[in-house]
Amino acid sequence: MNLVEVEFTLNGERQKVIVPPRTTLLEVIREHLGLTGTKKGCGKGECGACTVLLDGEAVLACLTLISQAEGHAVTTIEGLAKGEQLDPLQEAFIEEGAIQCGYCTPGMILSAKALLRKNPSPTQEEIKTAIAGNLCRCTGYVKIIKAVQKAGRRSAEVAAHD
Amino acid sequence: MTEFKWVGKVVPRVDGVEKATGRLRYLTDVGLPGLLHGRIKRSQYPHALIKGIDTSRAEALPGVVKVLTHKDVPGVNGFGIIVPDQPVFCREKVRYIGDAVAGVVAEDPAVAEAALDLIEVEYEPQPVVDDAEKAMTSDSPRVHEKGNIHQEVHVRHGDVEAGFAQADLIIENVYKTPRQMHTFLETEGGLAFYDEEGLLNVWVGSQYPQRDQLQIARVLGLNPRKIRVVSSPTGGGFGGKDEITIQTQLALMAFVTKRPVKLWLSREESVISGWKRHPMTLYYRTGFKRDGSLVANEIKIIGDTGAYASLGGPVVSLAVESSCGPYRIPHVKIDGFCVYTNNGVAGAFRGFGVPQSTFAMETQLEIAREKLVLDPIEIRKKNVLRRGDIAPLGHTMTASVGILNTLERAEKSDLWCQREKLKSQTPFPWKKRGVGVAIALQGTGLGVGIPDYGAAIVELTEEGQFIVRIGSPEIGQGNMTAYAITAAEALGCDLALIKVVTGDTRNSPDSGTSTASRSAYTGGNAILDAVAKLKPKLLAVAGEMLGVDRAGLRLAGNRIVSPQGRGITLAELGRYLREKGLEAGARGNFVWPTADVQIPGAEGLPHLVYTYVTQMALVEVDTLTGKVELREAATALDAGRVLNRQGLEGQAEGGMVMGAGYALMEDIIIEKGYFKTMNLSTYIIPTSLDLPERHQVELVEVLEESGPYGAKGAGEAVMVPISPAITSAIHDAVGVRLKEMPAAAERVYQGLRGEEHGQ
Ligand code: FES
Ligand code: FES
């Protein structure tokens, strides 16, 4: 079978995989590398559950072919916390009650992460637009939006202190 | 007022960190060495006889381990909570396009997929039964031999003709409601395998592991004790994982191959095969006095349950129970029919029949109110049930009744107080705004005549933690956190010391299903019973250890302390109990109270404990396109005592959005038995961009004496009245009265054109 060899960094660690060329980044992350924090709700780019960061930008892992990751840095939900120290977004999601079944949560947090990286104090409208491709059936989004705002404020404070 | 340490406070979810970090393994995330992959061959026709199934070519494909058909089912080839009328694998007939005809188990998912195409099934197509009302006629083709009417419910109370004779105004209409899809983000899936003890494990997200265990046992002809079902955590349920989804087929795959197998439905397959909300047609004739009081209601409800019964009968029963809203109506005649068709399958869904009849009843009331020139709040206040009243079904409302309280609270909401100002703030002259209000009651628990019980085991570990075991699974609703709060409050210990285990037949006792807004109330009561047994025992042993009288001892934080300030840690106590071989746990039980009468032939009717809710909507209608946007919403909810404040708000927020989706956009379209909406690009649910600017949530705590700390359930009611509130608001904005949902742009646009032509 025709295989491709792809090298990329995943959560800061170098990875090399040898897989059929049609393999998606989602399949590599979940099945080949066993990181299941990235979820699959449709596999067709309709739900946002598989959102990961590619060089800091939010992408749908189910629509990304593995070769598109060649030489790039991929961040999944497992790569956000520094040891036991959670990312401000993770903390805010917990504090604000933005999590119910939790299946949308990893993708939601990574879409928000990409937003806050570019825009640390987004408006409600900007947050709504950034997560518009991430479906959540449980929460009604209200507490998710509050959590993103809170995390933005907190990162700004932390940055100001540094 | 009672001071609580945990009850009603804002606390972090007990599973929050695991979910936020992606560490939590959902059952579709679990892998095992040597895992095989299962796939299901589904029907090609909505209705057909099976003339033959040839699996030989599929079996010959390298990598295929086994192809399964009805021949491989050792026990009963059927499942279904009420009647097992749905085949695991169809033998003589297929009844909907999602019906399972065969299963493939292969070494590789791609091979399994390829093998599906090699299975040859010879069909003889039958006429498709696609209209529930036509299906009821005697000359309709039959979906099942016994006829197309699965179940009927008839309620007679008072004298309906005498009631109409007293009426000054009679309103008569027909309503239709859409087929909503649960759209849980995690599709149905999981794995099955034999463990070291020889138990067949079936790990699939669902709402009731013990019942899954029985249904699997019946199919396999196995002792249920030989099966372990794990069903927590689950990536959303909403009723759609109450019935069996894939468990029987998956269990059979592992049972036959004796190897671990994974089966996980694609989104399209989930859409086609999975349960939906019953579309209903509702005939209403309602009599009012000039002052707005309700005197009579004659109702006929037809629910399309699709190919198999599942909980269709009880769903129609609940639609009947709520068909008069939370109102006093002395004379009623209500008939409900649950009907088989070839339109997919319908079953349990948050609200369970109540959203359908609430939409109809609230619209009836609004039409009358307009004709009688009455205020929307006043006409409701005049008619609502109060404690001690006789409900339309004939039973006495003996439990707490908070509907009036929710109306009074909602009346003070910003949306209502500022409605005139809000309505005038339209950005463009072609956009018109309107407001609407609607109210509802939702029965909680399973109701009269259905065994409804809970159980909890609370035990102290050697590490000084309390483990709370309750079978009802965590499906996202937050029952684990509610259990932890209830246990910590009753024990008097830190919340962080409580560890909750749910959804596992081996490690948590049967406490019934996570449905019917019942899990916090049922499990909470069982916890209180367990703690009442456990705590005195613990204090007695602690007294022995400290050499003091147990009377003055109390639990505080992670210690048991005496009035003199002496104490031991819970870990010390836990270790002591273990060393001495003493019992460190207790089991608590709870049985639901039930109403004083039973409606014959109606599964579970009536209920005794109800949740009450008032919701309001401000909408903006684009008169050029018919597009409706929800701009503001308000919810006033009586779920009794608030156990978990943030959790309850989250339910109200999520429920409101789901109800708004039902009102405005959601409908699975099936034509002649074939699905036209197959995925999340064609079936649209609300996104963050569909949110109103504001949703005010008010929690009205009318205490329910039978509930833990006075709490009742909440999960369902919160999605119910928002839909008629939205359609009433549309009428207020542009004068279009919708009797069919969803209020999609095309439908509203047609209404607008109709109005112009004076229809
Ligand atoms: S799984 Fe990638 S968008 Fe749904
Ligand atoms: S928390 Fe369940 S889908 Fe978002």
C-alpha cells in the first residue's frame, strides 16, 4: 500500500507517522497516537468537536489530511495544561459551569484559544463568531461565552504581571 | 431559613477537570488490544419483505471475522422497553430505512465497510405507510401484524358536552409538530468484550445500564449476571439513549466472536437509525367563559411512533396528561393514539410528549385571549392549578404547585416590564418585534403503576473519602454533582471528599433510568436514606475510638470532632473500620410516591410531582423574508429547592435554546419513508449565533416536601413553553398565527402573504 511519512510536533513533542495518504489528522491523533481528548461528532466538518490548533490556528482535524500537518505544530486539549496547572480557559470553563456532557468542550476550548491568542479581550459578538462552528447541544452557549470572556481577562492580567 | 453549606451554592462540577482537560475517557474513546470493528447493514427500503439474505460473498472477504444475521440470535430476536417489537436483525420484514438486516465484524473498519456491500438481500417492497392518520384506517397497509395502532389512551372527566354548553367562546384548531432530533454530540457507540472473570462487558453510553443489561440478556439468552454494562460517561442523551441503540447488536458481535468489538455509528447512521421526537397531530376544541375561564376541552392526539413502539405509548400518554396545560378544566374528553408508520423511529426525548401538547394548548389559550381582549398573564393566573385542586385528569394536586409563583416572577422580568420599549427598538422598518408568554407543567418520575425506585450505597474508604454509588448514569445533566452536594450536605463533610460512581451494573446499584427529570430527586432521596443509616454508625464507632459519648460528636470537614475539641480524621475511622472488619457503608432506598387515582390504559398517568415553568420570548420578524430571530428570553422555573445553582441555570439555558430550536428550525424531513435531512449540514440546530442577547433565568423555590431538601426534577420542563412563547411572539409582531412548527422563514413568509390577502 502507498504510505506517506509525516513529521510534525504534537503538544511540543516531535512525532513521525507512516500512514496511508488519505488518513486525517483526527485519525492520527485519536487512533494512531491514542490521544482521545480530541472528539469526533461527525467526521465531516459539521460539528467542531474535533477542533485542534495548527500553528495556533483552529482547524478541524477531521478535514485536515495528515500531510497538511507536515512540519507544523499541532496542539490538542491534552497540550493546554502545564502539568497540573490548567490553562485559564480550562479553569474558566470549570468555574463558569460551561461544561455539561463535555463532548464539545475540547473543541470549544481550542476555538476559544485561537481567538484569545489574537484578541485577548474579545466582545461577546467576537466570541460568538469564533465558536459558531462548534456545536453544543447541552449548555445553550451562555456560560461558554462567559467563560471565554473571563479567561481573556485573566490572561490579560497574567500578561500584565509578567 | 435553613443554612446550607453546599445545597444551592455554586460549586464546580465533580467531573469538570477531567472534561476540561480531555482526560475523561468516553466509552467511544476506549480501545483494547486486538479490537475488531463492527458495522451494520441497514435496510434499503422503508417497508419490504425479506426474501433472502446471502452473506457468502461478504464472509469470503479477507479480514472479515463474522457476518451476523437473525440466525445468530440465540435468544429473543427483539428489544423494546415496553414491547420487544424491534428485531436485533430483521428476519422476514424491514419496517424503516434504519432497520438492521445484518452485521459485519472485521479486523479493520474499512474491510467491515466493504463487506456490507457484499451482503445480498432480496427484498419485496411493500406500500409505505407514511401518514399516521391514514395508518389508523382499517384499509391501511400494516406495519405490524397486530395493526397500526400501538396504543390508545382515553381520558373522560366531567361532562364535556355540558361544559361546552356553558362556554361563551369555543376555539377549534388542528396543530402539527415537527420531528426533532436529539443531536447529542457523541453518536451511539462503544465496545463489548469478555473480561478475566468471564463477564460479557458492554460499554455503551446510555441512560439506564440495568435495563440495558436485561435487554441484552434476553437477546443472548444469557443470565443477566453474566453481563456487565457500563453506560457512563455519555456525550449527551436527552432521551435518545434511553432505549437500546446499538447494545444488543454489539453484544452479539462479541458473544459470537468471543473477541473485543467496537461499534460506533457515523453521524448519518445515527440520524437514520436513531430515536426522534414524535411528530404529532393535535385536534383541539376548547371552551371558555367570557371572563377567560376554561370550561371544557375536547382533544385528539395522534403520535407518529414510526416503525417500533419503544416508549411511544408513554410519550403519547404524557402528551395527553399535559394537553390541558397547568390549568383547571372541569370537563374534558381526551383521546391519544400512538401509531406505527414507516417514518423512522420515535421514542423518548426531553419533554416526552409535553412540548407537543403544550404548543397546542397555549396557542388555543392565546387565540381565545385575543378574542376576549384579556391580558396574557391575567388569563393564565385565573386558570392555573393550585395545590389541592382537581386536575383535568381527575386526580388531586397534593404535591407542591408553583405555577402561579413562576408567572408572578416572570411578570417582573426585564423582558416583560420593558416589553413596549423593547418592541419599539427595531433597527429597520421591515423588521417587527413581538413578545409572547407560555407556561407548562411536566410530570416527573415514571408515574402511577410503573415501578419507580432509587437506591444508593454510601461508604467510607480507608483514605477518608465517601463513595456514593448510584446506577442512574451521568449523561451531562450533572446528576453526579447533585449527588455529591446532597451527600456532603447530609454527611456534613467537605464536597471534595465525595466520589460518585454512576452507570455501571457491577459498581452501582439499580436506581432507575436517567430520564423523566427523576435522577436528582430519586438518587438524592436514596442518599439521604443511606446517610441516615450510615452516619449514626460512624459516630458510634468514632465515639468508641475516642472513648467519649457519641451524642456530642459531629462530622466537620474531614474529621469527626467532640464538643471538647478532640477528634479523629475520616481516614483514621475508615482504616479502623476495615481493620475491625466493621461495615463501612450503608444502602439507602427510595420509592416514589404516586397519585391517588390511575388512568386506566395510560402507562404512568397521572404523575404526582410536577415541575412548573413560565417562559417569555421577544422575537424580531423580517417581514421581507419571514426569518424570525429570538432576541430575548426569560425563564421562571419552579423545580423546588435548588441543589446545584449553576447546574440548574445551565439546564435552563440549554433547555431554552433546545426549545427555541424546536420552535424555529428543527425538523427531520422524511418523505415516503426516506430521510431528506441526513446530517448536521441539513438538520440545523442553534449555534452561538442564534442566541438571544439576554436570557434571564429566575429560580423559584417552592419546596416539595417529598424531595431531597425540597428539590424536584428540572431537566425537561425548561425546554417546553419557550416554543409557544416564540410562536405567540411572532403573532404579536406580525399577526401570523402558526399552528404548525417549526416557524421556519418559508412558513412565516407564507403566513405573511396569507395575511396580506386577507386569509
Ligand atoms: S468531527 Fe470534525 S467537525 Fe465534526
Ligand atoms: S456540553 Fe454537551 S455538547 Fe456541549
